[in-house]
Amino acid sequence: MCPNCILNQASLASGIYIAFGICALFFVVGGAAMYWAFRNGEFENMEDSKFEMLDDTPEGRLAIKAKAQYERLRTRNVGSGS
């Protein structure tokens, strides 16, 4: 029990209802997140993510995007005098 419940002589049942309410809220939010993810196709192709993570060749599209972003940031910092 929480210290406030002990000091105010509150029953254990009132805390249980609040705890179950919070758990139910987390369950509903988690269910809604899973529904959203399935509906938007987040779980369609789970194999590609592990290969994209290992894409470190210069020809890879992720490497090209990373290089472009790096160059953009580098030229912005060079132009500002940093």
C-alpha cells in the first residue's frame, strides 16, 4: 500500500481499482498501437530491416542517403564558419 493510503486509513480496494484502470488503459493503448501497425503494413516485410541494417556498401541506397545528408550538414557548417 502507498504511504498516503496508510495515513488516510484508505482501504486496499480503492487502490486496486485504480491499478486495474491504469493496466486497462495500457492494454487498450497497446492494442490500438498493434492495430495501427498491422493496418499500416509495419509487419509486411520484416526480413528487409535486417538486411538494410547491414547495408554498408557505397552502392547501397542507405549509404547514398547518409552520404548526402552528411555532405549537406558539412557544407552548412563550413559556410557558417564553424
